[in-house]
Amino acid sequence: MKLLVIEDEVMLNKSIVKLLKTQQYSVDAAYDGEEALDYIRATNYDVIISDIMMPRLDGLGVLKYLRNHQIKTPVLMLTAKDALEDKVTGLDAGADDYLVKPFEFDELLARIRVMLRRNNREILLSTVQFGDCCLDFIKKTVTKNSYLVDLTSKEYALLECLVRHPNVILSREQIREHIWDFDYEGESNIIDVLVKNIRKKLEDPMVIVTKRGMGYVFKSEEKE
């Protein structure tokens, strides 16, 4: 697990990093918000631990950057302020948890474990793995062997529709209604064309199975 500690108090920063490394976490350390953004742009973290009051860019500024860029990494805020207003401000800005200084290291570790478990559950619920491909419902992307597959918006929408209904035959009309949300008056074979394109791009002719005279089905590998 990769963690980032953002704390301008040098001794506290070093103490937290040392503690986390004893728990077998991989840890980077930043001493202000601007330095933290350099790390965040270069690395995907599992949890970010951030002070609020910092020079150059404070913790709320870091949070704003994360959420504005759709980075959903869990963030634990550290602060010397115990006022309810400060807690609400941090949580409203997108923080996942809040810890007031001074704090016990055991409590810090426990909160990190909870955030990691919660994040792992959300990742499992937000992605579907099939073969060497992975569909991400949140990012609206499909990867194959960790490489992004260049699907059009309609190709992705069709694939997502089928994936959300594994082992269920969907008619062309049902799929068409899901993709366009209105009466489509274009080419009658548009669904067949989209399916053909998806199969070609995923290099898997069986990712979507044709049920002649009925429609299409995504065959889940999980047992029903």
C-alpha cells in the first residue's frame, strides 16, 4: 500500500513516516501542499494523510485539487483545531476522516486501516473484471492488460449496459433505449455495428454473445 504524508512540522512528519514504514507501508513525505501536488501528479496513493494548516498551499487546497480532478483517494485530515466548524469544513471539502492533534499513533493506524478497507470495497464494487479486461463504472473506462481501450461513448455505454446485467439477454430495443434515452431514428443495425466494434477493440469475439432473434448477452464468469 502506498501512502502520502503531508505535514509541515518536520519532526511529526518524520515520526508518522517512520511509524507507517514499520507497518510495511510504502510512504512518501511532503512538507507543504505544493510539494504534495507534485507527488500526487506522479503517483497513485491508497491513502493521503494531510495537515490542514500548511505554508504555500494548505490541506483544504490539496483536497480541492484532488476532488476537482476526480481523484478519489481517501484523505485523513490532521489538525490542531478541535472546533466543530473546522471539522465540518474539512469533511465538506472532501475529507474522509479527521484526527485532532495530539493523537495516539495506534488511533492513526486504526483509522488508516478502516479507510483502506472501505476503499477496497468501493473499488471492488466500482469495477468488473472479465478475462484480461476491466471495466470501471466510475471512470467510465475499459482497460485490457492495464492498457486503456479506446471505446467511443456509445460503445462504452453498450458494454456497460450488458455488464450491469450479466447472463441476461437484452434485446436490441432495450439496449437502444439505454444508450440514447429517446427514440433512435438512425440506422437500424447500429447496435450490431457497436457490438462488432467492441469485440474487435477488446480482441475477444465472445465478450458479447449473440442470441439470434433475441439480442445480446454478457456472459459472466461467476457462477450463478
